[in-house]
Amino acid sequence: MGLTSSLFAGLSGMKTNEFAMDVIGHNIANVNTRSFKSSRSLFQSQFYSTFSFGSAPSGSVGGSNPLQVGTGSTIGSVTRDFSGGAPETTGNKTDLAIQGQGVFIVAKPNGSNAYTRDGSFRFNAENYLLSADGYFLQGYGTDSEFNIVEGTLTNLRIPVGEITTASTTSYAQFSGDLNAGGEVASLRPVLTSDASHTFTNGNGGPAADASTLLTDLYDGVTDMFADGNVITLAEANKGGANLLAEEFIIGTTGTTYGHFAAWLEDVLGINTSSDLPDLTATGVDPPGVTIEADGSLKAVGNLGEKNEIVLADGAITASQGSGATLPPNTLPFRFTSNIVDSDDRAALGESIRTSFKAYDSLGNDMDVYITMTLESTPNDGAVWRYYAESAEDTDFDRVVGTGTIKFDNSGNFLEASDRNITIDHTNTGAATPQTITLDLSRMDGYAMASSAMSLLSQDGFMAGTLQDFSIGSDGVIVGSFTNGLTRNLGQVVMATFRNYEGLVAQADNLYVAGPNSGDAIIKKPLELGAGSINSAALELSNVDLSREFINLIISSTGFSASSRVIQTSDQLLNELMMLTR
């Protein structure tokens, strides 16, 4: 060992402190870099020159320690601090900050993945989320039903203003109380066309029947119709609600009185299901529209007060069609109601009528009417029947379903039969037929002052366009549509590593997997130790500026002190050289 050794020891001290200054300078330079992770340099001593390993103690000697002289310092390692930085709110929803473990995944142009904590993402012209350098943010996409498809990474896209969607109603839930103390339905409304309009076929011919052509109908004075005439049901009322106007056009051939009777039955929404109770033994006619022996029309409705049908004078009109001579607004049919109840009611039975909006696959809305009627009260609990109607059913038949609800002796819901109603959409462009399941399990059957029923929820929506979005702490991107619909648009995912310090840092706030980092483990936020995501926030640098200034002082002092060692060694060498003169 000589003075030259101290020169090199001082040199090593200058080099290591110079290296430390580089690390500190890099930290300070990135004090305002989003999500930057600070580093620190750790020194180690270089090898030692050993003059003696020392000796063990003996009976007369206490022993000696090793005699070694070091040769300076070297860089042991540079470690990166992966602790989280403080979040900064930005107000920009595409800015994302991770709280906890994990890194974002971005796809590089060469197809490989890189990783970053910098969540300053932005949209491109196609509404894809990109990093500041144009790399695609990775996550899970969705299928055609907006369900998140896990397992395959994809470029995340939020097409605001592009996607228009509608939701078909397939389920409707109701709640309320059906009055068990009401009157059991026992009478159907009956309407018969006025005797002054008993139709005959030709002058003084026999009474009209189902096979009689409408163009052959005769009212005792003149022929009633010609080809092209339009018969309109204009002012019908059912259960207190006006029915939509419907038109029946007399064709050039084959349009019979029977056809008209069937059409009238359909548009009045009279349910003729075979499941309905048979009351003929009590003198109550089955429901439907029939042609009587004298040629008059007889319309028999369904049970329950809310199924009562009212056809006021002028409810049915006929107007001139193409090539016809009929004066406009002629009144070809007039009906009277057979009032048989002492309270002037044409229908008997506790009932309630409600309606709700449903939507087809194109987002068109339609009104569906539900009438509940107390059908029977056996010893084991009351039985109610629902009648479902919709004017949007394209086969002209308003009837779309019927079924029963059974309650126990305590008024609790037991079961419901035939809960599916079916609406036809032929030649409308919408999916057909449409089936809606009625959930009536929230209904009760207690004795109340009156029945009450309302829609709790239904799963359909009209057409709407994506107008906004939000990103939750679990990374799920939820889109908000103009029709009030919310749907999943994708999910931001994370990568976790067993050793984050083993990641290899690159420019632009990026990392790639290194030999000692372990493989990337793809996780959803908040899953198995992965952190959460804060939208509209960015993670700040975790550089502690005060500590860096202290390290800067220490490193500069170490550099200066090492240079003084070299200076002093140089002076001693000069003194040594002076001895030779």
C-alpha cells in the first residue's frame, strides 16, 4: 500500500458521489412528472487489502483483530421507490390515478405491452383511449349485450355520440293489494246492436249471417255499404279508458259480416281463451262477438267491472272510400248495453285496471293494459285473473294474454299461472313475437277499501344515444344514454408484479418487465391485492424534495472530501519527491 492507493480511494469516492449526484439530479428534475418514482443510490466498499487476519486469544495473549485497509467505494445498487404519490384532481374523466398496487397496461406499436402509472389518457379521432405517446390503453371489452368479456385484452374505446341502443321489455314487476273483500265476478257486459239495424240480405231477404257480404247488407231502405267503404271504431271505452281508433276497410271481394264481427271482437280486446270460467250454467254467455238469429251483433265482454265496454251512439262510423258513394260519418251500427244489475252496472266483480309502457327491440313504446278481476274465493284462498291487452299488437287482436294469481288464506302470494304475455310485431321491423314475463309476486290479497296496483319496474327502454360516461373505482366504464339507460362499455385492468423494483424503466414514464420483476399478472382493480382507480385524478411524483436537497448536500460534501483526499495525497507525493533533490 502506498500513497497511490489513497489517490484511487479518493477517486472512487468522487465517482460514487458523482453517480449519486446524477440520481439526485434525475429525481429533482422529475419532481413535477406525473407518477414518477424516485430512485436512490446505495454505496458499497471496494475490496480490502488484508495484512493480517488477526489471531485468537490464548492464555497469555488477548488476541488481535484483522489488519485491513480499504481501497474506496463503489456503486452497490440503485433502488426505485414504488410507493404511491399523492393524487391530484383534474376534472378530466379520462385522467386515472391508481391507489395501491398495480400499473396500467398499454400496447406499443410493435405489439408488445408496456406498463405505466401515468394515467393521463386522452381520446383519439376514433374515441380510443391513448397514453400521451399514442399507446392504446388495454382492458376488457364488452359483447353485444354490454356484458364485460374477461380474459382477452383489447384497446378500450368509449364511442360517445356514436352508439344508439334500445332495450326490449322482457320483464315487468308489479306491486299492490287486490281487495279480497270485493265481490266475486259473476256478470259479463253485454251489448247488442239496435233493433232498428237488423240487417237483411237484399230487399226483404233473410236475416244476415256470418257468410253475408258486407256489400249485401240492407237496412230496410238501402244497401248499407259499397267496396272501399271504411268502418271506424272511433269512441269505444273499456274500463274507463278510451280505446285507440281502428279502421276496417271493406275489400272488393269476400269481406263478410263474419269478418267484421271477428274484427270487432279483436279491437275491443275481448278475451275468449278456453281457460276462462264457464258460466253458461248460470245464464251468463261466453265472451266474444256473435251474429244473432235476427242479424244483430251481440258483444259479450269479460268478467269484472273494469272490463265493461261502452259503445256510445256514434262510436262506430262509416265513411266514403275509393269509388264508394256512402256519405261521410254515416252511423251504420248502434249498440245498447243490457243493464241487469240494480246499480246500473253491465258487469260485476271486484277489479282494477292499470297500464304500463313497454318497448320493442327498436325502442318503440307501446301501452299494455292489465285488468285484474276477482274470479273465485275457494276455501284455500282467493283467485284473481289478469287480462292483458295492447293496441300495438299487429294482428288487430288487442288480447295478448291471461292468467291467474293465487293467494293463501292470509292474503300472501302463492303462485301465478301463464305469466308470459305475447305481442306480435309482424311487418314492423321489430323482433317478433315479443314475450314479456309478468312478475306478480309482490302483490298481496288482503281485504282493503279498494284494490290498488302499480308497476314497480320493467327492463325496456326507448332508443338512446351514448352521451356521457364514468369510470368507477373497479375500472368499469359505464355509459349513460339519452334514454336514461346505463350500460357497461369496458373495464380498465391492471398488471401486478411480484417485484416492482425489477421493472426496467424506459422513457415516457414507461416500464417493461425485467428478468427479476416476474411476469405480469393481469387483475381487475380491487381484486387480489390490486389497487383502486380514481377517475378525474392523476398521481403526483413521489419525490421528497427536502430529502433530495439533504442528499444533494451530503453527496456534494462527499465529493469535495474525496477530492481533498486526492489533493492531500498529491501534496504528500510532492514532499516525497522533494527528498530526492
